[in-house]
Amino acid sequence: MPNDFTKANHENPPRAWRTRVQTWLRRKNNLPCPRCAYELRNTPLYREWRVCDNCGHHFPLDARQRIKTLADPDTFHELEQFLTTRPRGITHPRGIEYAQRVRDAKRETHLREAVLMGAAKIQTRDVMLVVLDFRFLGGTMGAAAGEKIARAFEHAAEQHLPIVAVTATGGARIQEGMNALMQMAKTVSAVNLFQLTGLPYITVLTNPTTGGVYASFANLADVLLAEPRALIGFAGPRVVEILTRQELPKDSHRAEFLLEHGMVDAVVPRMELRATISKIIGNIVARSDHDPALRSEHQAVPFALSPHPSISPSPWSAVQLARHPDRPTTLDYVKRIFSDFVELHGDHFFGDDPAMVVGLAQLEGHGVVVIGLERGHGDERAQRHEGHAKPEGYRKAQRVMRLASKWNLPVMAFVDTPGADPSYEAEKRGIAMSLAYSISTMLQTRAPTIAVVIGEGGSGGALALAAADRVLMLEHAVYSVISPEGASAILYGDDAHASELANDLHLTARDALGRRIIDAIVPEPEGGAHTNADAAAEQVKAFLVRELRELSELQMEELLQARYKKYRAMGK
């Protein structure tokens, strides 16, 4: 009888109970935004995405809601769904309390663990999704959660699927003691094995992401994305303030702070995550029909080089043209030559250098890695440090060079710099070391590499991106061991002799081609590239397509051997 009565009340709840539930639901849907107090009732962004329409505050999502925002409808197929935590044989009061909390979490969330994993499609692209649910004991990683995460990477490797992990976690599950700590090593081992497949791995850091999850598998992704204002850090702010007895700045432990300091590639609003992830994966896996003997209409150049050295600009005039404030920069060429460009940020160690632009894109339907030194235009030039890249800029370049090797994507490098940053701060952070490692990484990249000197190629700062299989140079660009002003300062103690010393530095495109420093000269429109940026970009694109087609005909070992012989013979 009690069972029947309970069942009847569950199916037909009393009027007073129904009224309370309806009132609670109304209040829940009418809650003002906790950040800006905006009334959220019937607002479209909040209703569909749980994002404030006024200030963009991102409300928490549970794992199934998260999957719904990312995966194509009805494509998520859960794996390892019966793997669960079963705290048995516990006699200590704390252990009994933990066991009860696990049971409560299972009942309240209808999950068996803090992790949901399974195969899905994101804009028709097959992926393996790993999603943590903060409702289940704070999304913490214990033995069962770590096991599910490790199996996700193993399944992805077996099925040849990219991994997309979404974190919302307080870190390791301290109730399980050292077993929880060891899940960090377990999941990292699984990531290391997965990385050998050459498949993409993307992590989305959401609010909050801290502790052992953040300090293990989550941070080992090829690409790290974060939601706006997500709380992210090794130790949570409250823990830090208690342990250090210091008040943290307001921007501490936020996604934007990490972006500024080079720890994430992009901060992406929830509404754009799905398209961004799809574009990244699409660029990585894109191959032209002849993989990659590019099908292109770009044929012979429409205008020729100046035929006689006598009517070519003098070396000092070439320097002035290369430095022209309206001359097209890396980003000007990128937007005209490539499609689906996704910029990546940061060296994942210290900072993000705006003088170095890197990202993923497509050239005639083939995925490529783009690296370029960026001067900027107008007021932006100061923000870009006039193209003087810092150590973190070159480390950012090294990072994507390694990704190019992993994914076998050609590298397209654009060189335009007076030279690397020579400042005191740059010396403190290892500018010379970063240049050495950039040259080394470029020469070891297991993919075709093409560099284009589009403006000024200054010393080691330029060579760090130009140690490529093919080096091209625009007709009025310059490439030198030192700037004319620098040479004058060394020889005469001032820069007054820069124009005359330009003749002795052999810095023009014709000089570089004659000494086999470069492989080809790209013609410019009459008067220089700044007179017609579209035509200049068409020329560069035609040369890139031609060179990539030729390099792609070589086997990898042939390519690496030819690269070694090329630079081994320099100066003979």
C-alpha cells in the first residue's frame, strides 16, 4: 500500500507541490545575470546557450548540455558508460562519507562518473568527445574518471579520431588519496600514446578548470581553447590566498589572463566553439585531390622583373621600399592567399607576442601551417613592436612547426622584420636561444617548408623563419646580415653612413639569388607591392602553389636530405 501511494503521488503530485515546483521554475528562468543583473527572461542567447545577452556571462553547463552544444544532433554514442566508482569495504568515517557522496552524486546527476565520453560528429567531422561534469563531485578525477579518460584516448587512437576534451573540474579527487594523484600520470601516458598517431587533440577549458586535470592531460592538447572569463589555474584563487596570505589581482585565474600570457590559443564564446573546432580540424585534415599536387589556375607571372640591374632600385632605395609604411604585411597576404585561417596564440610557456602571427589555414584546399612576422600598419605598428619579435614569439613559431611535423602540414613562413628584439628583457628571456631553436626546429620539420621574404629580412630574426626548403623573396625586399644602420653604428659609431654601406651588404633580391641564398624572386607591381596589394598577393600565391607542388613530389627522407645538402653547401 505505501508503495502504491508513493507511486500515485509521484505520477500525480499534490496541487501544493506542483505549485511550488512551478514557482521555482519561474524563478529559475527569471533569475537576473549574476554579473550584470540583466533580466534573462525570454532572452535568446540565455535560452539556447546559457549565455547572458547583455554582458556575455557564461553560465555552467552539465556534460549532456555541453555535448548538445557541440555535437551534431543524434550523433553522440557514449562509450564505457558502465565504468563507475564503487567505494567498497570502507570503515573510516571519512570513507563512509565519501561513499555516500558518490551515491548522492550518481542519484542527483544520473551519471555514473564525472566524465562522459563517446564518439560524435562536429559539423559532420568525426571526433571523440571527453566531457567533465562539475556537478559530479566537482568534476574531480579519481581512479574511475582517470580510467575513462585514458580509455577515451585509446579508443580514439584505435578508431583514428581526433580528440576534443571539455573540462569543468576542481582537479584530483582528494578523497581517493594517492590513487587520485596517479591518474595524472595515467592520463598523460594515454595522451602520449595518442600523440604518436598524429591526430589532432583539442582541449576546451571552461569554468572552472583547476588542479590535477589542468596540470595533466588537459594542458597537453595541440590547441587550447577557453570560454570567456572561465576560472582556470593550477590552484584555485581561494586556495592560493589562504596558502600565500596574499590577495590576488582581479584578473587572476581568468581565461583572458591566460591568453595574454600565452597559455591558451584563443578565448572563444560558447556560440562559436562548434564552428571553431570544426574549422581547426578541417584545416588539419584538408588535402587537395592529388595530395597535395595542388589544382591551381595560378600559372606564369603576369609581369616580369626589371630586366636590367641598371634600372633596378639601388640597394638603399630597396631598403626604403622594403620599409614603406603601406607595404603589405603578413596578415595582408594571409587574408588574400589563404582560406579558413584560424590564428593561434601563445608559446604555452610565458607569453603571446603580437609581432609573430601563427595559425592554421588552407591553400587551394590543402591544409597548411602559417607563420609570419607582423609589422602592422599605422598605430598598430607599436603594438606589433615594428616586427621585432621577442623570445616568446619565436617559441610560438617553434610550437606550430612541431605541430606541422605531427600533422604533416606544409609550413608557409612570411619574413618581415628589422631583426629580433635585442632589449634587456629579451636577453633575460633567452632571445639567442629562441633563435637557435627556431632555426633548428625549422630544419627538422617533417613537412615541406617555404619562406617568403616580403619586406625586410633582418639578420637572425629573419633566418629563424627562413631556413626553409624553398626561400622566395619579393623583388623589392631586402635580406641582410645586419641593417645598414647597424653596420654604420659598428663601423663608424653612428648611423650616418647607412646609405653607402647598403651597397656593401649585398642585401637585394638579385644579390641573394646570385649567391643562392634564395631560390626565386617574386615580381612586384610597378612601384612596389604597396601600390597594388591584391596583385602582389596573387604573385606570391602563384609561387607558393608552384613550389609546394614540386616539394610534395619528394618522399620525406628525400626532402630532409635535400634540405641538409642545401644548407650544408651555403657559402661554398
